[in-house]
Amino acid sequence: MKIHIKNGRLIDPKNGIDAQQDVFIAAGKIVAVGSAPNGFSANRMIDASSMIVCPGLVDLSARLREPGFEYMATLESEMVAAIAGGVTSLACPPDTDPPLDEPGLVEMLKFRARNLHQAHVYPVGALTQALKGERLTEMAELVDAGCVAFSQADAPISDNNVLLCGLQYAATFGFTVWLRAQDATLARNGVAHDGQVATRLGLPAIPVCAETTALATFLLLARETGAKIHICRLSSAEGVDMVRQAKRLGIPVTCDIAVHHAHLSEMDIGYFDPNCHLTPPLRSGRDRDALRLALADGTVDAICSDHTPIDEDVKQLPFAEAESGATGLELLLPLTLKWAEESNIPLPAALAKITSDAARILNIDAGHLSAGSAADICVFDPERCWKVEPAALKSQGKNTPYLGLELKGKVKQTLVEGLIVYEAK
């Protein structure tokens, strides 16, 4: 199919484009930007007047809940949520059941996702077998099966020698290891930031040093081995400062934050709202502001949804007992736009955090609109307001701290490899 997207404001951060330009698509590829190629005749015209046309979003963390947790969500439901949110490429963590620690599981997931003909799925393989932190997986075989990196998700590694060996192996073959900085012993049984809200509500707390202690270990081992590491879901001002210093020292490290942490703080827990039970926990207003500034100055490389659909039965429990996490695929775009507006960040710089910068971390050819590239495109209305409510969310998980709130920014069309896979009614 040949598609002509006309009259839109084209924003392509990687190529430095922010102008009203048309996009021409044929055979699943972008064949031209600006002027039509000779002899081009479109089968479908998309009028993007008053819309923004940008690369399809790239999400660094979206739990699809398969295999093993289909009662919370299915691959089908979450892929629909992805394209409804303008996400055309996503990485899924390895904490499924069983974990993604064998090539067969990875191949099955990619096969199922590919047959849905929706967003591209990039599995992150388990760093250790069964995520137990004891024995390394067959990393080379997992890469051959389609893994783009290796992670423990939220499972700890108590033996630093295992982590050292994993980083040495990764450095040898050029793999990237994704790590979430939280010392399991310091965070034991904690559910909220160690601050005034946890004290007032009597909730077991997780101190900032749980993050910084683990982070210091990761950075020292990365410097020792030369391995590329990606720090997932930073949550504290101190953690941001450590990453900033590590980058200045030349340590090969990148990092991201969950989009929720750019807006919320411990104060949003209110009176035990289980939708605000997140991992890592919502920290102080000072920490939130530091994360926002670090996004602006480039210390934080990307924003992710940290999409975690959860069944109502295990979410609507007392705060300390509720399972942590929030749905986010459909909120990634509007919440990024909200951060940009509130922080006076130019729209191209903000969109880079969820397109080209995220694609660079994944090391995939996505997040841009270059001629010859796959036509993965998001067309959205930046001024369209909508209310976050269960009926408005395609995801099977309706658990989000933003229920009942109005956000600005709504996806109109999503294209994947030149096919219109989502179109708002």
C-alpha cells in the first residue's frame, strides 16, 4: 500500500526535523519526506492537519504478561494497548513464568508477537537461570534467539561474583546488561519511600541508600570490566548524581526513568492508594524534581512506561499487600508531553526520549523517519484532551495512579511497517 501523510507537523529528533512536511510510504518503507517521488500515487491519504507526525514510540519496559501471567493480561490485549499509545517498538523484561532464560521461550514469544502484525517486540533475556542470581544463562544462544540485552528485572543478585562474571562475558561479546539498582537487604519488605509519608502511614520503608548502594556496585564493576550497562528506573536525586559523575568518568552507562516518576512523589500515596504502590517507590518531591532536571540535561537518557498490568484482585488490597506496578503503554506519550510542557522542554527534545534515544539504548534501527527506513509512525493530536478511565484504556490492566485525571495528547493513527494498525474513531 502507498500512503501519503500530508499537512502534519513532522518531528524527527534524530534527523533534526521540525517542520510541516509530508511523508510518503510504499512497500512498508518511507520512500520520501517533503516532496513526492516521481510517479508516486497514493492508495490512502492521511490528512494530519493540526497533528504531529513523529517516529513510532520506543518503550524500554513493557510487561506483556506472557508466558505465565495471562490472568493479568495477554499478549493480544497489551499489543493493542501499545499501538493505541503510539508505541511501535517495545522491550519486554524477562520476569515471566517461566523467565526468559531459554532460547525456545524467546523464539515462541517473538513468533507470537510477529503473527499479530502489530508492534515490534524485543525480549530482554534473563541474566541468570530462573532469575535466581546463581548461574548465568547461555547468553550467546539467547541473543541468537532474539534477545537484545540481559537483565534480572526486579530479581536481585546477591553474589557479586556472579554479576562480575556476567559483565565480563557481556563485555567480551558486546552485550548490554540492564540492571535495576536496589539492594535487596536494605529494601527488604519495604513498600514506600523512607520519608514522612511512610512514617505517617506506618508503611515499611525503602531508603534511598538501597538504590545508591547497589548503583555504586554496578558502576564499579562496569568500570572494572568495560561492560555496557543500562540502569533501569532510577528514582533518586543521589542516584542521578552518581550516574552523571560516572558518565563524566567515561563509564559506559545509560539510564532511564519510569514516566510515573517524572510526575508523582510520595505525597501522591495519599491515604494508601494501591495504584501508587510502584517499584521503585515514589520518592520525595526533591527526588522527582531531580529526575525531571536530569531528563532535561541528558543525564537520564530515556523515559519508559514501565507498563505492568495487574489483576484487580491483587491490586485492590491494602497498600503493603497490593502488587506493585502500573499500566503505562497508553500514558507514555501524554505524560511525556505533560513533562515537556511543565518543564519548558522543546517538543523534539522530549519526543527524543521516547523515540530515537530509547532506540539507541536498544541498539535497534527505529525511532526515526529517514528515507528507506521502516514506516513505523505515530500521528497524534497534541491538544486533544481525554480522561483516564478504565473504559478508555485498551490494556487489560486498568491500574494507574492517573484514573479520573484529564491528560492532553491523543494518538490518531499508528503505522507499523507501512500498515495502519491503529486508527482512533
